[in-house]
Amino acid sequence: MPQQEGQQHHHQQQQQQQQQQQQQQQQQQQFCLIAAAAAAATATTAAGAAAQTQQQKHPQEQHMPQQEGQQHHHHQQQQQQQQQQQQQQQQQQQICLIAYQTKQQQQQQQQEQQQQQQEQQQQQQQQQQMIEGRHNMCSECGLNLYGGN
């Protein structure tokens, strides 16, 4: 059957496309992980720096009220900036995870759809063969399944 052979060949193309998609997803996943790791590293170094400035601030608080005011103001700003950074990083990580999960779901759906299509194609082919077979048998005795005689 040349027609069936053509369909099978077409199915090979589908499989190749799927493999390419999987590779792209893996690359994106790696990129996400690297970005998340880098973000975590910057967050920890920033936290360490903030802790150091806090330790340096305390002994000077008693004698220099003006300087303490400046430091206090400056330090609060630093902390706020840091919190914002961390929040942004968490959001980025979540976005990455969500994007990855939805991609996986889409992939599973695609695989399921492909399986269903395959099954449908097989059923259709079987039905065609049966009908053709019946038609051949009936044409011998002058009957026609397709409504003619």
C-alpha cells in the first residue's frame, strides 16, 4: 500500500519535530537553572554585605548622632533594595518553573494526541480494508454495499 507507506513516513517527521522540541526545552531548563543559581549567589553576597555594614554601624551609634542618622537611612534603603532584588529573583524562578511545567504539559498533550491520531489512522485503514473486502465479495453476487445494485 503506497498510501499507508506515505502516512508512516509522515509520522517519522512528527517524531523528529518532537525530539527537537525536547532539546529546546532542556536548553531552556538549563538556562533557567543557571539564572536561578546566579540570582541566589548575588542574593547571598548582598545579604553578607548588609550584615557587615550593620555590625560596623553599632559601635559608632553612641557618639555620632548625625552620622548614625545617615547610616540608618542608608542602611534601610539598602535592605529595601535587597528585599526587592530577592523578590524579583523569586518571581523569576517561579516564572521559569511555570513556563517549564506548562511546556511539559503541552508536550504530554501532544504525545497523547499523536497516539490518538495513530490509533484513528489504524482503525480507518482496517475499516477501509474490510469494506473493500466486503465490496469485492458482494460484487460477485451482484449486490453492492454502497447502495447501488
